[in-house]
Amino acid sequence: MDTHFVEGSVGKHTGIELNDPGMNAFSRNVLQLMEHVEYRICRSGEDLESIFRLRYDSYLAVGMIKAEAKRIVEDEFDYSANVFNYGVYYDGHLVSTVRLHHATRQMPISPSVKVFGDVLEPRIANGASYIDPSRFAADKDWSAELRVLPYITLRLALIACHHFKPTACLTAIKEEHSAFYRRVFIAEPIVRGRIYPGLTTPVDLWQAPCPMSPDQGARRFAFFRSTALERRLLFSRPDEGHSASLTILPSAKYIRHAA
């Protein structure tokens, strides 16, 4: 496994000042917590199995799945050519995970495209493209301690939008989570109430505009910012010189905050 430290490419005098009066207290708190965070691209072996087990434990705890002997949650989308599976680590502990797909006309594969194909497939055929986050899961105990885990984890989806520049960012969610996605990602519902394979509860399809600010988001959430190097490392492919899992440090603190 390779570890990449992004700060060296940015310069130690260009970072966010945590006492900047233009930064809100919430962003300041998250940036401090992110000092302990690493993102890992999980491609095979124990890393991938660990996030499958985390999904299972997380979903079982909230009644989204039924108990199974294998005690993992995986599907065919974990192995598609356009997938990125991430583990989020806090002080070395796996605390959350999310999976991203970049669905395009050349590679129109993602969980949302399968479930909501009647809506999305014609759009993709006409040139639309999507970042599709799925399989977000968090450790129950760590979630109670780190209540900002959804922000730290789903930051990856926003960075993907900045990197790939898709038409929109999709998310299939339960109704009870809609307020978070509307407030943070400016998302709006497209399709209501469909069954997602393997889950016991229906989900709605929501869509957020892209690019959704790195500017707009960073005004409220400075930690959503990223360097070009972090984006390149997060979305590298094994055939682009990185065959092992990669561990990458968040770069938001190395970009000067603009109020």
C-alpha cells in the first residue's frame, strides 16, 4: 500500500488559517478533525473486505438489510471498470466508507442507473454524465463520537464532481436523509420510492447540480476544497501507475480560505 502526503506540493505558507475570521466555527472544527483522517482507495484483498464488513454491520444495525451468514455487503458494482471504493480512516481506524461511480455514455454503469434506468439511461445516451455515490456506511460507535463523518466521507463525491465535471451528482437515499442532501449538496428529488437491490426499505433518487461549487460549497464548508494533486491521486487507476491501494491525506487545509 502506498501513502501519499499532499502537503509538499502546495507549500507550507498557502494553507487555511484556522483563526481566519471568515471561517465559520463548524468548518474550523471539521478541519481540525481532518488532521486525523486518511482516505484509502480499496481495490482488493483485506481493504475491500473490511469495507464490505463495515457496510454489513452498519446496515444491519439500522434495519436496512437482513442478517446473513457471510456478514458482508457486496455486489457486481464493486467490480465495474468505473468504480472507486473508499475507506475513511481516523487515527488508523476504519470509520466509514463510500463507493463512487462515474457514469458516462461510454461507461453507463452505476447502481442508480440500474434502479432508475428509465429516467437516467435516455439522459446518458444524450450525453449526460453522473457521479453516483452509493454504499455510504459508518461505524456505529465512531459515528456517535464523530458526528461530522457524513461530511468528511461525502466530501469525496464533491471532489469527484470537481475532477470529472459531470452533468450532475446522483444519490439514492431514504426520505429521512433528504434534508441533509438538500442543505449540503443543494440536491432535489427526481424519482420517489423504488426498491434498491439488497435493501429492505425503498429509496428516492436525488440530483445535485455540478459543478456544485467548489466555490459555493466552500463558502459554507471550507473543508470541501481540494488540491489538484489530491484529486489526481483519489481518481487514479491501476493502469495509470497505481496498482496497490492508495492512502491519501485530505488537502483542504492547504488551500487558503476565501470568505
